[in-house]
Amino acid sequence: MNFLNDFCLDETGLATMQNDRLGNERRFETAEYWQVHSRDTRSRAEQMTNPESRHLMSALADDYERTAHIVEGMASIRGALTAVMASVNGLLSQQ
């Protein structure tokens, strides 16, 4: 996979992967994206016979899971900021 050609910025400035093999846009700023990768990576790790490889793949799956939690937190913050800005804009328009 050539990663240099696979990434772009969408209209909001968030990084996305352009398309998967089926032509669907793959957005990696969602927690679900990272959770799926964590599960897939952990499943692959369990199939590995080399202990070091299994350990490295499990650690990668853990990192993907942590990334999912970070992305969830960022989404919460984005939602809170959006609500605050809507309130501020509503108050300013009343003046």
C-alpha cells in the first residue's frame, strides 16, 4: 500500500483515507474505525505462532484501542464546543 497517495483532507480539514477497495471512503477520525482495526489486529495476533510477533501485534491492537478512546474524547469536546458556540451565537444575535 502506498500511504502517500491514500490520505487527503476533507472539507472540514480532517484527514481521511481516500477510498477502500470497494470505492467507499474510509474515514479514520471515527472511534469505530480504530475499534475495528483493534479487533482485526488482535485477531491476527492470536493466530501468530511467533511469540515476539504476537506480542508486537497485540501491542499495536492496544494502541488502536487507545486511539479509539482519544477520538471519542475529541468528538465529545467537538460536540461541547459546537453547543457552546451555538449558545454564544444565539446570545449575540439577541443583542
